[in-house]
Amino acid sequence: MPPKMQMSGRQSRPKNSKQSFLKLLIEFRAYRTKLIIISLIIIAGAVLQVMVPVFIQPILNINNLQSYVLNATPLTLNWLRIAGDFGLIIGFYIVSAILNMFALLLLVRIANDYGYSLRNKIKKKLDRLPLSYFDKHSYGEILSKGTNDVDAITQSLNQIVYQTLHSISLFVGVLVAMFIINWRLALVTLATLPLSLLITFTITKTSQKQFVKFQVKTGELEGIVEENFSGLSIIQLYNQQQNQIDKFEAVNKEMTKANWVSQLLSAFIFPSIRFVNNLGFVGVSVVGGLINDSGSIAAFLLFLNMFTLPFQQLGQISGIIQTTLAGAERIFELLDAKEEDKDIPDAISDETLIHGEYKFRNVAFSYSPDKPLIENMNLDIKQGDIVAIVGPTGAGKTTLVNLVMRFYEISEGEITLDGVNIRDYKRETLRSSVGMVLQDTWIFKGTIGANIRYGRSDASEEDMILAAESAKVHHFITTLPGGYNFVLNEDGTNISQGQRQLITIARAIISNPRILILDEATSSVDTRTEYAIQTVMEDIMKNRTTFIIAHRLSTIKNAKKIIVMNRGSIIETGTHQELLAANGFYAELYNAQFLGSSQNVEPVIASN
Amino acid sequence: MLKLLKLMKSLWWQLIIVFIFVALQTILQLQLPGYTNEITAQLSQADPLLGPDMNFILMTGLKMLGISLLGFAAAIGQMVTNASLMANFGKILRSKLFKQVQNYSISNINKVGTSSLLTRINSDTRVLQTFIFMLTRTAIMAPTFMVVGTLKLLQINPMYTSIILIGMPIVLIVIVVTFKIASPLFSLVQEKLDYVTLLFREGLTGVRVVRAFNQEEREFRFFDKANRSMTDVNIKVGKIMEFVNPIISVIFNIAYVSVFIVGFMLFEQSGDATNKILFSQTIGAAGYVNSIMMSFLMLSFIFIMFPRSAASAKRILAALNLEPEIRNNVNALPITEIEDAGVVEFKNVLFTFSDNQHPTLSHISFTTKPGQVTAIIGSTGSGKSSLINLIPRFFDATEGQVLVNNIDVKDYQVNDLRTKIGFVPQQAVLFSGSVRDNLRFGKSDATDEEMIEALKVAQSWNFVKKKEGLDTMVSQGGKNFSGGQKQRLAIARALVRKPNIYIFDDSFSALDFKTDIKLRTALSNYAKNASVIIVAQRVSSIINAEQIVVLDEGKMMGIGTHAQLLSSCLVYQEIVKSQMDKDEIEKTMQIEKDVLAFEGGE
């Protein structure tokens, strides 16, 4: 059960651990009942633990020894009484252990369930973040939050909760018991308290910064490693291994230092408390000796351990606590990041209303406010139009697609689809009416069949094969071992880029959308195959509003409307013939491929 | 596990220092119970009238204080060195792993998977670090406590030792059983973590596609399933551990109490109801039994942690021991002895992927010439990319030879070979850093002028200049540049190197015609004496090539110029027809004539 905490869309960044800690506590509301039960169990267990010295004390008091003697000569002891007394003590131990076990078993479940819900929450959050978030944060860094940081929390949460509750109840219990047995020795023991407190707090405070730094560096390192592993062939090609290693080592070194200092600082707590414990040990031995109460000494030696145990435990787990808080801080930074605007309350969700008529009115957009990209763009696209967008690289062609899909929000003007502002549709409805094939193919680890069916999960076997045939990839698939059940690697590395593109085309075909976007969809497909799928594509494009971005002008010659873009604005529109006749930017672009024929320009490819 | 420790040679001196501190700390700690013993003995033997010897008690107290102080110092020393040891252990492990991966071949990476490597370098290393941190402390402390404690017990009365002799085997059995049950689960946990990481990563790399197809639900369903299954295994493991801890603790406490029972037995045997020495002895014995069992407990923690650490160690070792499939020739020729002629030759090359039966390439033979363009064209899956991947040895030819500068590529140092080649891959990959950093990939000491020249040739100086020039920052994966800009930057990166062999693997696909033409024109001047190999889709990009190799299903269907192939090669004709209409083909023939006339005129 994920906690019911609703994440607000507002931007609030927990800058310190206190806030993260509070948030963590709030998140735990869902486990309230269980936690109360656990607390009660732990308190009961601690009380029992405290009782043991109380019982041992009279047994071990030398002056009390005679009460176990039944007969002085020959010496016989009252074994029944001994067995009874010790049996009671052992009984206490066992019951206390069982109680603790119950508490811990419950806690293990809570901690792991919390980790589970946290990972799910992050996963869901990623779906709601605007794409610009991914432009700013490296994959490795986000990955690290979802794996390393959540792990840090999960693996230590049960320990933290248990130790904290246990320490507190033990501390209170011992304090009471000590005063009952011998108030003078209790005072000696109590004298060590301020020292313990001082040590614990000073150390914790200084080391927290280092723990945060360690987690941050871990994320940074993961960023470098992810980038490196993904682009390894390039690195090898340019013999950049050493440079990459240097880059890695620099962060690795800082990470190691933060790791060392943080561990070191928190590690100070344990021996320091132990030292304080020893001081108490000495004090109790001396004072106990002075007041001649050996039974109390024995009991207090046990008490002392318990009395400083909370601090020792805190010392032991302070590293863990701080790693956890540092992790929580990073996770909340992600969970609190500004989300995409929510769909308006009564957004249109009826897909049948969408036919594919687009209007752009005075649209302005830029990825970063200081660098305007698209300004004052106007465009009319009728239902069923095939619109080709051409222009030099960086002209804003893909940006246009991003806007149509509402991956990014425009800053001025409006885009309407069938007379309705695209913001008035549910995102889901808007996007499911559009089929998109991108230049950067995305293949997930799974069978080819699953990758094609990604477009429509309820597609039948026949539909799938039909789509693959249309995309001219069926034959290739059948030659693979297992055919449609052939498992593609992470990133689809076991087939070629062209084949990946064909699979993503099949994916779009199967989804049978009203609007189609082909962003360099066939750039890595050879022209023969492209030619072969052309007729199918034309079929698919029939009656569908289609946006084509392509550099191969042959693929776009037949488009109803060609939009020529340059530097974020539309500079020409028209058909192929019209644009050639106009002898403008497009004509120049088109003729460039035959450069050297009519004009007397230097041959294109090297030859001297 | 041991093998990993061997990798840590440079840390051995640190380990020794840690051990010395631990030993010191242990010995000092063991002194304290003896003094308590003396105080209680003093009390029990004290004259009932005069009371105990106050001076003696105070002196003993002072001695204890001194020992505590020394123990504290030793503990601090131990912590400082141990934390450093642990941190450095992690550092070395990460660094070794990262360095090893740098030598992986492409098939190595594909086999292990990027996500799994990521988990190994972070999560698995962390598990091992925690283990080492505990191990170094306990390895000395626990046995010392046990040996010294047992000796002291024997000294007091061998009867007490029997408690240890009974208690320990029981604890041992508990530990062994746990070990057996938990061991396989720990490997499972890390594998599940690999899978969760993989799904996370896929969600990130495919964020646009997922949203475009509204597949958030499906993605989440899969993720949730993997997440749940990992959580369940984690809970199972956690439960086993939490079950074992209290069992050991109960055994421990029973042993402690037993000391007093033995005390009573000895008391009865002595037959002396006023035997007070025995009483103080028993309290002392209890202290030692306490220490012994405590150290045994510490050891048991190590054993409990061992399965998980062993699982992680195994994964890291597997990654470290993975032999790169491309190996350096030990008798490689020194680069200085190779003439940099700029020639690539394929001699009857056959190539088969290891997990495939049909050859991807067969009977490939051709030679490039300096100053000339060799184009490779063919359908998707015809083997174009595989062919050029053999040149920088991303893969090795199964049969036949690939020669660079008349020497078999396998006779080069891999690094030397690659410096001879300017390779631009299909997918432009940029790295975070500045544009300058990225360009210096090609040549580490390139001057600004050289880089700007390369950018100009690659038609990218214009957009780079508009930003912050060479200092423009590139975000991870080059996400702040468009596809075409990335490609041009990747081309510039190869140009900076000024090699005598260029390979362009369909590197102009994201460029519009105009940019494409400008780039090629500039390139023809820039790389006058180099062999240029171009894999292309568009016929128009290769019309002028001196030789065009036509591939179909891994076989060479023809080689020649545009005009030659147009009249002789069926596959080529089909390719051309698919891209151009009649007029356009005519135009291209015209170009060829112009070129010939141009050359003839010279």
C-alpha cells in the first residue's frame, strides 16, 4: 500500500535534512497502526530487558548468598530456588527476544514496502515531469536516485526505527530501574549523560554534510559511468579511455573522500561512547566499592551497558541515518520537481472528435527563455493533408513536432486541433490520436512481438504480422531464431539501426492513429526498402494528417504541402512544383543534390 | 572473495595498521574485567570491621581510567584507518571495474548489459565495502577476545569453559543453516536489482516514445511487477536475518546465566558456606564469558553478511574477468615503423557474428586509394555497418584479412590502429563537457584554430559560434543539440584528428541536402590525400565516388563508378530507381561526364 501522501505540484526544495526527515515522517503516516503496534512491542521488550538486572541483583549480592544455602554442613544448596530464579531470568530473556523478533519482522516488511512504494512513486513521477526536466538532468543521476538512494533508505529504515525506539525505551527503563536499586550509583551513571549527548550531537552535525556530499557524488559518478558505457565504442575509437578514466577518477576521488570523512566522523561516536561507558564503569566500581555494595556493582555493570547502549547504537547507525537522510533529500528533490500542467478539469477525452485539422496562431516557443526559437508562427493544416517540413538542421523542425505532441508548452499564441485548443484535450487523448516514428529509435529489452505491439497492446497476432509485413520487416524477423519471439537486447543492440527503424514503423502502423508524424523515420532505412514501404506508407497516410520530416527530398516530393523552415520560422510553403517555380530557398535546397550538373561548380566529392 | 582482496595490494599496509590498532584496543579492553575482579575480591575479603582498603580501590580505579584512555586512543586510530581502508577499497574497486569496461568490446557490453554494469559499480561495491569495514575490525578483535577469554576462564576454573564448549557449536549450527538458506537469495536480490535498473533506464531513454504511445500504464505495470518481486525477495532475506538474530541472542544470554549456575555448583562442591573468593571468581568469569560470546556474535554477523557479499563479489569478479574479445597482438608492430599510406584493403573477408550461423559478410575484397572516395551502398541488413566495423576492429574478421596501410589490423596495437582512422558512426554520440572537450577527443593537443577549422568544414562553426564558441557546454548525450547538429559535431571531432583514412557510417543522414553538399565540398579540400569510405543511403551523396561497392545480403554485387554500375549492376539500378526519376538520373550521368571532363582537362 503506497502512502496516501499527495505530492503537490508546487516547487519546494528541501535544502536541509531536517525538512527531509519531516517529510519522511509524514510519508510514514500510512503505516501508523503498524508502527504503534511495533512501538508497544519494542517498549515491552525493553522493559523485560531492564528487569533482568533487577532480578540478578539480589542473587549476586554476597550478603544474600546465604539464603540459597539449605544446609551448611555438608553444604547443600536450595536448587529448587536457584532453578526458579534463573529460570525466571531466562524466561524474561526469551520473551524479550521473541517480542523484539516480532517487531523486527514487521519492520522489515514496512521498510521494504516503503522502498517499493518509493520506487513506484519515482517511476510515476517521471511520467508527469515535463520533458525539459530530462534535458537538464543526466540519466545516470536520475537512475541513481531511483536505485542507490532508495536502497539506502530501504536497507536501513528498519534498523533506524528499531534502534531509535528501542534505545529510547531502554534508556528510560534503565534510568528508573537504576534509581530503584541504588540512587547513589544511579547518580554516578547519570553523570556520564551530558558527555554522551555532547559527543553524539557534535559529531552528527558535522558529518551530515559529508554524507550528503557522498550521495551527491555517487549520483555524479553514475552520470559519468552511464554516459561512458552507452558511448563506449566512440571512446575506444578515439582512444579516450584515459581521459574518461581521469574524469571518472576525479569524481571517484572526491566521492571516496566524502565517504571516508563521513564514516570517520560518525565512527568517532562509537569509541567515544565506549570511553564514556568505561568512565562510568570505573566510577561505579569505585563508588560501589566505597559503599560496599557488590550486588549493586554487578547489576550496575549491566545497567551501564544498557544506559550507554542507546548512544552506542546511535553511533553505530548514525552513518546509516545520515546516508538515509541524504538519500531522502535527493529523492524529495525529484518528487517535488515541478510537474507538467495537469489536464484541465473537463478536458476532452473523446478521440472520435479528432479529425486532424491543425491551426497555429501566433505561436512562440523557446527551450530557454533567453534564446527565442519559434516566434509568431502561423500555420493551417487541413484534415488529411500530408505536410512535409524541410529546412536546414536546427531550423526547428523537430521542435514543431514536440509542440504538436504537447511535449513542451508554447509560451504565446495557441495551437488548435479541430477548432479546440490542444490544451483542452486530455494529453492521453491527444497523444493516442497521433502515431509517431522518431529518428532515435527506442527499443526495449523484450521480444520483437512485444516491441511491435507496443503501439496497441490488444493487437492480434495477425495484426502484428500485417504491420511487420507493411513495414517490410516481416521477412527479416522470420529469419531470426524464434521469429517474433526473438528477444531484443537492452537498447536493441542485437539488430541494425535500419531494422530498429522498421520495427518502430511497424509499431506506429499497428497503432492506427488519426494523425501521423514521421520524424526522419526512414533515415537509416536504405532507399530500396524505403521505396518498397512507400506504397504502404502512402496507404497509411491516406485520410490521415501526416507530418513528414525528411532530408531525402524524394520522399517528400508528393506532399500536398511543403513547409520550409529556417531559424525557427516558416519561410516558404507550397507544393514541390510551386516551390521550385518560386526559385527560392527550397529550390536551392533541392538543386543542391544535383550540384555540378547545370552550374559549373566544383565537383562535390574529392578529386583533384 | 579472496581474489578481490588480492587486487587490493596497495592497501595492505593500511590493513596492517588497522590490525595493530585493533589488537591494541582489544588487549586494553581485556584488562578491565581483571581490575573489577580485584575490587570485588577486595570487598569480599575485607575485614568486616575495618571495611575494604579504600586506597587500593581508588588506585585500581585510577589504573582503569588510564587503560580506558589508552583504549579510546587506540579505538580512534582504528576507526580513522579503517574508514580510510574502506573508502579506498571502494575507490579501487570502482576504478578497476571502470577501467576494465574501457577495454570491453561491443559484444562484451551487449552481453552484460549497461544497467547491470551500473549496479555492479555502485550497489555491489557498496555491499563489499560494508563487509570489509566489519571484517577488518572483527577479524582480529573477535579471535583475540576468544583466545584470551578462554585462557582466563581456564585459569579461574575449567568448569566455566564447558559453557563455551556447549554454547559455541549451537551458535555455529544456527549460522551454517542460515548461510545455506540465505546464500542463493542474495544473488537473486542483485539480479532483481539489475532488472529494476534496466526498466528504470528504459523509461528514461524512451521517455518520448512512451508518452507518444500513452504506454505509461504498461511501463508502470512491468516496473511494478519487477519492483514487487525484488521487494518480496528482500523481505524474505530480511525475515531470515531478523529471525536468526534473536535466536543467537537468547543462546548468548543463557550462556551468561549459566556462569552463575556453574558458580553455585562450584560453591556447593567446595563445601564451604563462607567461600567468598569463589563468588568474586564467578563474577569475573561472567565477564569473560560475556566477552567471548560477544566476539562470537560479531563473527556471526560476518558470516551472516558473507553470502550477500560473496554474491556481489562474484558479480564484480565476473565483470573484471570478462576477457575483451578484441585482444592486442603481443608482437604488434611499433606504430613508427608503419608507413601511413592511407590505404584500406579487404582480402576475401568472411564475417560471422558469434551467435549467428549465416555469415553476415562473405567474399569481400576491395582496396581504397588515397585521395579517393569508396562508397558502400546496400539495403538495410546487407552488412554495410558490419563491414566498416571490421576496420577499427570493433569486430574481427572470421576469415580473410583486413589490411590498413598494408598491414593486417590484427598486427596493430588496437590503440595505434584507431588513431589512424577518423570514424564517424551512424548515431552521433557526444559527451558532457564543452565543445572543445569533445573535439579534443580526436586530438588531445588540438589548437583552437585547428578546432575551428574542423568545425567550419563540418558546417558547425556557425551554430557553435552563436552559442559560446568552443566553450559551449554539451549536456549528457548532447541533448542540447539537434540531431543534425550532433552529427556535424561528431564529424568535426573526426576531422580534428586529420587522419589518412576516414570512415563515415551514414553520417550525413540527419543533414539536409544543402548542408550535406557544403560539408562534402569543404571536406574534399580538407582531406585531399585521405582514403574516404562512405556508407550511404542516398545515391546522390555518392555519385562522385571513385568506386562504389554494392552489397546485398552480405555479398558484393558489384564495384565500380556510378555510370559503370548503372549499366552493369541490377541491384544498383534498383537502388537508383527507388530514389530518382528519369530526369534526375539523366542529370546525374551529366555530372559524371562533367567530372571526367574536369579531370581530363587537368
